[in-house]
Amino acid sequence: MGLKAHWLQHVPFEGLGWIEDWLAEKRARVSSTRFHESPSLPDLGDLDLLIVMGGPMSVNEESLYPWLKDEKNFIAEAIQRGKAVLGVCLGAQLIASALGARVRRNPVPEIGWFPVEKAGGSPGSGSFGGIGRILPGAWEAFHWHGETFDLPAGALHLARSKACENQAFTIGDRVAAIQFHLETTPASARALVESCPGDLVPGPFVQSGSVILGRKDRFQAINKIMRGVLDFLTS
């Protein structure tokens, strides 16, 4: 039987992006929970891969979005049961929160194409394992976030940017939390620009819609890195 993947969607304009292509290549059986329509969650029993996508809400807004509590519990259980789990942007923050770490406002919003570099790996060692070995030393990533996370206990710090220290972490070889976007395509970036124009307020780390959508080669480069991450998580 093929890979069984389930993904969590929070708003209609943030989908899987290029991940959808990867799942099709793998001939995966794909199901989803669309929290903006129904908060129903599946049985984790035969699930191989859980993908938690982005959204404009905060993980701390449980009073506004009551399903957040159940979602965090679901993510924590998936991790405990050894499932492969990938979190992107809000999804990364949800993983951090589910594992007991604090999610808070970043000093500045970070929206657009900005450099990311590898962080220090495990505390004090400068070493990288797992996914860290397949990442470039530095690259240009796509960002769209106003919050960030503290690192959960036992996390391996993977990446940082000038605007945000904690950009990514892993827990073992089965959990990856990535605050920047590697799945973005020209179409999914345009959907963000058109759906969230109020976020594009001039700032030191906020680009215009025209700059964000300007160069197609950027998207191909980040999608290649996402392929490596997904291949590793499901190997």
C-alpha cells in the first residue's frame, strides 16, 4: 500500500502548494481536515505522514478558534506515536506549542524573500543530523509570518534569519517544523498576496507584492529543498 498522508488546512487560500505535486508523484492516499469548514480529525491508526499548513491566526487564539486545542492534541499524539510530521509556518508554531514551547510575536513581521542560514544544530555542538544534513548552508526562503516560537525541549535548531532567530527545528528524524515556506509556488504566493494585502505594510522585512511574485526561479529552488525534506521524513 502507498503512503497515507493527511493534511490540516486553516484557511482556504493556504493549501499544499508544491507538496501536492510531491504527493501525486508518490501516488499517496491523501485526506484532509479543513478547519475553516469542519474540525473533524481522523484516526491516526494507518496514517504515515501528517502535514500541518499555515494560516493567519495565532496558536494562542483558542478562544476565537476552539478547534486549536484539539488540533494541538492531535499533533502531539501523532508525534508520540512516531508518525512523520511536517509543520509549515503556523504549522511549525503549532508543533512547538503542542510540545510545550511558547509561541510569541516576532520582533518584526517577515514577509517576502529573505536569506536563511543553518543554525548551530544541537546545543553547543555545532552538529547537524537528519534533515540538517540535506539543507544548504544558506539560501533564500519565502516568508510570511508575524509570530515565532521558542524551541521545545530536545529540539535541534535548524535555521535562522536576520529577522528571526528560530526559523526551523527537528525532533528526531520524524518531525520537522519550518516557519518559512518551501512549498510555495507562483500560484500559492499570488493567493497570499491577494488574500492578505493588509499584511504588506512597509517595513525592513516586508516586500511588495510585485517583488514577491517577480522571479519564478526562486520558487523552483525552494521546492527542490522541500523535496529533500519530504523524502527524508518518509524514508
